[in-house]
Amino acid sequence: MATLICPHCGMANRAGSNFCNNCGAHLRAEEPPLPPDVESAGEAHAAPEAHHPGGHDAPAADEADASAEWLAEQPWLRTGNEDDAQEHEEHDAKSSLPYPGSGRLVTGVQGLLPPLNLSSDGVTASPLAPAPSPFTGNDADAVQRLMGRTPTPAAAGMPAIPDTGAASARKALRLPWLFWLLGLVLLLPLLFRISGPVGAPRAWPGVTAAYLTVEDVARNSTVLAYWAYDPAVAGELDQVALPIMRHLINREAQIAVVSTVPGGPATARRVTAAAFYGNEPRSEGVNFSAERLQIADRMLLQNVYLPGGAAALPLVGQDIMAAVGGADNLSAPERVLPAEKPALVVLFAAQAEDVQSWLELVQPQFHADVAVIAATGAGADPMLRPYLDSGQLNGLVSGFDGGYAYADLLNRSRLPDEVQRLRTRLVTQNWGQIALLGVILLSNLAVLLGGRRES
Amino acid sequence: MEAFLTPELAATAGLWVGLIISLMLFSLLLGDNRPARLGQYLLVGAGLAYAVALAWRSVLLPRLFLPLREEPGDWQLWLPLLLGALLLLAGIERVVRQGSPAGPWRVLHTLGALPLALITGVAMSVGVIGAWQGTLWPQFSRAVVTGFPWTSPPAALINGVLMLLITSGVLVHLRSRPGFLAQQPPLLRGLLRGWAWIGARGLWLAAGVLFARLLLSRLTLTIAELEFLIARLQQTELGQWIGALWQQIVG
């Protein structure tokens, strides 16, 4: 019931989709109405655990209930036989393809963020479908109600209720409004240039250590930068990378950039140019000329794309010249990367996995001779804290607040325009956080009150 | 061409294209629609095309074809070329055969599995060894060596006890299936249940911290995008006209 089969290619798509994920055909225009008996049969198949026909012995039923209750408390463990129904649906979706292997040619392209799935009940996994929802059973019911969606019978444990016009109207009401309101909260300080009160961003442990590690690097030393982010997440990561690149340039470091992301080298030279000229890469506008980028090229010892992903990384640790050999710095061929180990490694990465890959595959070959610091997105921070505590990372700068704190340590005199922009950004960040906290608190309150009313 | 495509013109064109595609993607808030899909396809297509161009310019040409022209007898260069060609042919076979049953050309598909198996095998072995030497062993050593002697300061002592309690609680929670608990003596069952309760709260706390930081990350990304669009729009004549109008309205 919760999947839409494409009439053109037979691909199973997520409920609510208007276009097929496989062939792009319009799903709504040719969607045939399902007869009621087919619908109810589908629900019986999708939620066998929701119906308890009398007839099976009580201990077995109790055991099943206890197990289901236990699983409802630990949804992250639902990977085994408990998910048979979902696996069957996935199998059905695959078998509905016209021939084996005729699925999507390209999936999981880096840079595209999968949407949050609020309920996995009855939703068939498609190539673009996000991971199973952490909400199951009553939780899923409550979340669906909160977001204005009609709970699926499987989630609510009740017989199917035909979808009415009122339910459909409610469906499209709340979640988009929530996003629009959040967008408005973010736009207000940006449009009106509200710059106070700001407070101070929290300097998480690791920022000062990262600063001191860079400060300890001798002048003219070689610094290896592993660039694992591209323009898709540059909005956040540039704010972290920029002060560190400025610091490296101040220390007259010889910077070599290696990237496993296609867009990495271009992002690296844009940030290098901005760091050199003291501007922000995304606010340069038309003044961000080709000449400036060429100067950035000349400042970097190497700026190469290393194909092969994480599997190619061990080569960097074994023989860096072999790893980047052949792919010379085309703008400045006279600049050659020295064969000895670098004095410092800086990891610019949006995901914790990229930092982990480096620490697992390359750093053991450098032993403890080479210091390493990481500059990451805020989302990667909790995953990387253990590496900072264990001493595998010498410093960690993450997120907007980490970049802000690092820039403060640089003690560079800021222009009035830059101060105004940073203050406005900080205010916007604060407003956004307060709005999100409000949404979370109100949602919990709604679930709490809704639960009481129903009981 | 260069005279026509000046950096200024390219930057202005980039601004409008970026603005339009951003709006197309934001329109997903109104529901699934054609402009939003088109925006996604444009992004994926442009990203892939750029990756192909980059792979040719910085990998295939300087590291394979140019050396091969200089030294045609070097088998170490022919091997990657052969494996790459097999993979490419398998991909072409898949694209060409779409919608029709497998025929004799299916052999290309099978041969394409060879380089794929090589890539997967190398990646897996490298990954397993790396996970051991870079994460499992150092983290385990750190956990074992740290300890907390009884002479430690109170804060460190409390921290160590909490870490031990929550870590073991999580392990008990993950292990304590209903059947397992039912087999234990009543006293131990109560103890395990309480321990598992602490572990479950620890798990939820960790998930909450992860989610909060991820949310913060996406918030920063959204703000940067909005700020970028507003700043770039203000540089255009249209933006300045809207700004002047806005000033008159607001006073």
C-alpha cells in the first residue's frame, strides 16, 4: 500500500513520490486505484505482527510480545529475522524489475544528502530510499501524527482505515510549515543584519591543541593536507578550513594537497586563494579572478586528485611520490614535493569516516613522527573525540564554532565588514538553534499530551 | 570565446544558475515536483561529468596513456588498461542492453566482474587491516591503559567510574534479551535489568549528542547558503533595486 509501482518500468517507489526514481515517469497520472480487497491483503502482508489471531498457544504469544516490545525499545537491532516483512518487500521490489540487474545505474553519488525518513513502516527500500527509520511501533505512530501524517495501520496496530480527503489535506500541512517557519527564523537576522546579542561560541577541547600544533611547525616545512570535502558542504567546512589555511600561510608552510574527492582540488585552491587574500571564498563575487586562483596554484606544492577512494590511501603513507606521481602541479612544474615525511598532516573532511580512513590506513605508516590535526563538520565531531582522547589526533577543529574559536586564536585584526558579517552569522546560528530547540520541546510536549489524551 | 566568457560574466552567470537551482531544490518543500527533480539531475550530471573530465586530465592521460606512448612494452601499464577496459565494456553492455534480455554479450558482464572483484578484495583487506591497526587496537589500548588509580583526583575518578558503568551497561543492555534474563536467578535478574536500564539511557544520550551535532552542521550549511545567495544578489542591479525599495518601505 505504501509503495508506488511505476506503470512504465515496474520500479517500486516510495509512497508520496510523483515521479519514478528509475525512469522518471509520472506516477500520479497513471496510478490505477487499488481495489479494497487488494489493499487489505497488502496490509495483512506488510504487518503480520500487528494481528494476533487466536489459536496459537499463550506462551508463544507472550514470548513474541516480549520480543516485539524489546525490539521496539531497541530499533537499531532490527537487522535480523525480525525484518522479514521488510526484506520480503525489498525482494518483491527487486523481482518486479524487468530483468535482473536492470536497477539504477548510478546510486549514492557523493554530495547528495538523503532525506530523513520518518517512518519505514510499509515503505519499500528503493535505490534512493534512506536508511530504515529509527521510529517504530508507537513511536512511529506518534511521530507520524505529529508531522500530520496518518499513521499506517502497521504502525498503529489497527485495521486499515481508508484514506479520506481530510487526512490528505492534513498530510501536506504541518511538516512544510515547520520548514518554512525555520527558514523565516534564519532569514530574519540575515535580511535585517541583526548583530546582537551574540555571546561567544563554545571553544571545544582540541581547538587550542590544533592551533599550537600548527604553531609548532617550523617555517618552510612541508604540510600535507588531505582534502576530503567538495562544494556540496563548503558552506560549513570553508569556515573551518579558512583560518587553518591562513595560519599555515602565516607559518610559510609548503602545502601539498591530496584529495580523494573530485571536487577537492578545486575547493582547495579556492580556499587557499581566499586565505591568502584575507577574504571569504563564497563572498568574493566577481572579484574572485582567475589570476588569484593561479597564484593559489603557485602557492601549493601539489594539488592532486587521487582516484580509488580509501583503497588508494595506503600508497600515500608508503610512497607519497608514487601516489601523486605523474599528476604534477601543472601551473608550477618547478615545485616538487619532497620525498621525506611531512612535518604535519591536516585533514579537511566533512565526514568522520574520511578522518578515520586516514588514521587507519596512512597514519600508522607515519608512526608518531608526524603530527595530525582534523578540521571537520560539526556532525563528525562526536565520532572523532575518542581519537583525540587517545592521542591519535593532535587537535580537532569542528563546525562553525570550532572555526570561529580558531580564528579568534589567530588574533588577526578583522575589518569592520568582517566583524559585522561574523556577528550576524553567529546571531543567525543562535536563532536557528533556539528555533530547533523550540521545535523539539514542543514536539515532545505534543507527543506527551497526545498520549495522555488517547489513554 | 575567451573574450565572450569573461570572468565577470562567468561569475554573474554562476550566480543566477546557482540561485535558480537552489530555488528549484528548495521547492521540494512544496512536494515532489519536476523542477526539484531537474535540479537534482543537473547536480548529479554536472558532478559526474566533472569527475570524468578530472579523471581524464589528472589520472588517465598523465599516468597511463602518456607513459604508455613512451614505453609501449611496459606490461605494468597494459594491465590496468586491460582491467579498466573490461570494466568499461561491462558498463557499456549494461547500458546498451537495458530493456532487453541477456544475450551472448553477457560474457562482457561476467568479465567485468574480474576488476570489480579485485577492487572489492583490495578495499576489504585494506579496510580490515586498517580498522585493526587504526581504531580497534589503539582504542582498546587506550581504554585498558587509562585505568584510574584510587589516588586520582575525584573528578577523574567519577569520570572513570561513569565510563565503566555506562560502557558495561550498554553491553549488558545489548545482550539482555528477554529469554536470557528469564534464565537468571531473581537477584541477578534485577541487577542486570537495572544495569541494562543505565546502558539504554547511555545509548539514547549518545544518539542525542550525535543528532544534535548533525543538526548543527546542517543548520550552518543552510545559513551559509542563504547568506551566500543574499550577498550575491545584493551585488546585482536587481538586488540593489530591491534593497532601495526595501529601505523606502522600512524607512
